[in-house]
Amino acid sequence: MSLAASIAAPAALASRASASRRGRARLASRGVTDASRRVVGARGPIDRVARAVASPSLPSGPLDDLPVPDFLRGPLGDIVRNVETALPDDAKKALLRTQYTSAVGLRLAFFLTQGVLSSRVSGRSNIDGAAAAAAIAKAVLDPAPRAKIPDEKSNLGNIVSNAADGRALTDDEAAEVSQFLEQHLTCIVNLFRTELEHLENGTYKFPYDLNPATAPTEQWNPAQVLAIASDTLSDQAKVSDRRNAKRGQELLDTFGPDPERYPAYYLQNFHYQTDGWLSADSARLYDFQVETLFLGSADTMRRQALPFVSRWMEGRDPADTKVLDVASGTGRFLTFVRDNWPELDCTAVELSPHYLDAVRKSNERFEDVATYPRAGPLKLVEANCEKMPFEDASFDAVTNVYLFHEMPKEARRNAAREFARVLKPGGKLFFVDSAQVGDGKALGMEKAFDQALERFPQFNHEPYYRDYSLTNLEELFGEFGLVLEESTVAWVSKAWCFTKREDPSEAVEEVEPVVVEAPDLSGAGAR
């Protein structure tokens, strides 16, 4: 998920090149690592009723949220259900399509506006909002891919390097950067189209946060939205100062590396984020910051693992299924999993106590017995994913989102070993992280993608990203008996599904990931 500055830079350069229309979509990501071992809590009744995903998955909300007299709620509920049953599938799909496109359209417009403001606060670039909006409109109205400069003739990498110091772009260079931007905006729109297909097919539910009746208040309450938007912009100025000074290891001024608590690689201000992962403020701003950087598409990229989960859950009793969410972050992905299969027995593992508390808060919605009458338990555990406090073969599935690109190679191997250890034979690993070198081929822009991946660390503090982008994950997980079943590229992310071999002795021989860079963690400055 971390093509952030690499895509940001071309857009910024293009806005300097004459008066032609330009824009920029900045990306960032996050993959929390882990340390210590402490069970924080558990909640939720245990029930045993499996849930089938409706087709199509129309959004719904509790009548409790409507200003209706109590004596009318029952009859009105019956009417709503009868109308939905009577609607032909085509009408349901048309309604769903309207609701979804309206929701993501507003989301895209809002975070585009936030991105424009953020770019002006940071001073690193000046996004042309009108140009970006025009590019989005083109992507929506003209789904056919535009003629693109052949990869072998692309010079985008050199354009970025040479113009970073302020050199003006030629018309041809500006046209190439403009094309690069439109390609990525088209990818975002196509990502939304893919999700809409999943919703129409009933693969998973209409996302709760896109439905005004069920979305958290911080997503629609004007005062709360304004407050977090303002705080994000204020923090962006600090991030920009930190980036300019290359201060990517400020946390070492406060915390000492401790293998039993916070490993040295964890004490980073990844993407120059204030406080790294170690403050309540960081946890509070994180989701809003990431959605701004991805123009409102971060959740959608995460959810592209849900089709894998949906196929696996067919015929399973969720109440008898134990899921471990590793490096939960704010628990965002876990909420989408539980919204679709509320009866699951879930455990969330997270290193940062502040982010673990965010997991608790984001999952409080499942304590509402009116909406989730059979919600399964959620246990919160503060632990290092390289050495988790769970017995062998104790989980049916492991989920992990945006972690590996922020870990050095040995830590990644340790985590992969632990994923395999705690999984039952035949269990599943549902894994989401940044796209890697070569994945752009699936989107028809392999060289542009690879150039962005190579240059991303120049704009953000991601010392392990380049090594991750070259690591063969199929071989790495295969070393520990996890077999790749399927994968899909979702714009700048990629989702994988692995299965643990029934016979662990069939694991392939050990694979040593490619060594690309080994940053010095002993000093206070970032390289």
C-alpha cells in the first residue's frame, strides 16, 4: 500500500509544468509489528447460528435509528422486509448500484479535497484539485483504458529525479506525468467497480461504513469530521518538517529498543508519522490519514480479501471458527470480517497499546445486541507477532493486513513461521499488503508501478519497503507449509489466500529473501 510519495511526486511535478491540468494521489500504508504478551480483555456472547450473505447485499439499518413510534417499528420492519423480498433482483441491483456509487463518489470527492488541502499545508507540492477531479471524471465516464506510452519508452523515473529540484517539465514530460496520474485514478475507479460486482453477487455485505444508518458517527457528524480533518492538517505540517529533516527515528529519543517489548525496527516514524505507532493521537488520526492518502479507497483495498474469506466460510459454522487478526492496527479490517460473520470467535493481536485500544473502540459496535444478536467473542492481546502467546494449531484462520512491508526480512520470516505454527492443518491465511515489483503488469502499467515502488523510500521513511517489494512471498510462506491458493491485485495493494498443508513435513526448503538494504538503526537520523 505504500506507493505514496512515488505517485505524489509525479503529480506535483506536473502541476508545475505550464497551465495544463494536473493532480496527485499520495499513498501511504501501515503495518504494525508487535512485542510483549498480555491478554487485555474479551467480550461478546457465544452463539451458534451461521449467516449466509444475501444476494445482492442491499444495505440495511436498524429502525431504532429512525424517529418512529415504538408501536410502528414492528409493522414497518415487516414492510421493509416484504418490499425487499418483492423487489426483482434487477431492481435490487439498480438500487444497490445507486447507493454504492453515491457513497463512494462522495467519499472520493471528500478525500480528494482533503488531499488538496494537505498538499498545500505540507508545502512539498501543490495538487491541482480541478485537474485531479477532471482525471477522476474521465476515469468514471470513459472506462476504456487510454492509449498509454509503451513501458519501454517510459522515462517517468528520470523525469521525477531531475525535476525534484524544481526543473520545469517539457510538454512531453508533462503529458507523461498526466497519463501516469490518470492511469492510477482509473485504477481507483476500477477498484470500486470490482467491489460493486462483489456486492451485487452477494459475495459480502454492503460495507457498514458506506451506509448512513450504520456508519460510525465520526464519519458523518459534521463537528467530528471537521475536528479530525483539522487535526490531520495540523499534523501534516509536522510530518512535512520531519520529512524535510529526514527525522525518521525520533522514537529512539524516547524509547530504547527492547527485544521483549519494542524491537529496534519497530521504533520508526514510518512515513514520518508523528509518534510512530506509540500514541493515542497516532491511533486516532491513522484511518483518516490513510484514507486521505488513498483518496478514500483504503478500506476497499482491504476488503478485496473478503471474497477469499467468503468462499472459505461456505458451509462453515462461524461460531465454531476461530480467527486470529495479527497486527490489527485500529481493527478496521476486523470490523468488516465480523460484520459479515458476527458469530466468529475472534482474537486481535497488536503491539501498540494505543492501537489495541482503538481495536476495542472500533469493535464496540458488535456489542449492540439489536444489530448483532449473536456476536461472538473478541479477545484483545498485546503481543509480538514474531512470538505469539498461543498454542500450536489453535486457529482456523489468520488475517494480516499491511504489516510485512514495515518489517526487516528476519522479522518477516519469524512472523511467517508464527502464522503457520498457530494455524490448524488446512487452516487459511488471508493476507493483504502493498503490491510488489511486477504486479503493475496486471493493471497494464508494470514499468510505471515498478518505478514508483523503487522510488517510494525516497519520499517516505520506509526502510524495509524495497526489500519487501522484491521478496517472493509464495516461497517465503511455502517454507513454513503455507501454500498459495489465489491472489488479486487491488490498485496498489494485493490480497493473497494461503492454506496450511495437512502434512507439515511437505514444506518446501528454506528460502532466504533478497537483501536490498539494511538501514542503520543505531542513530537518531533516518537514511
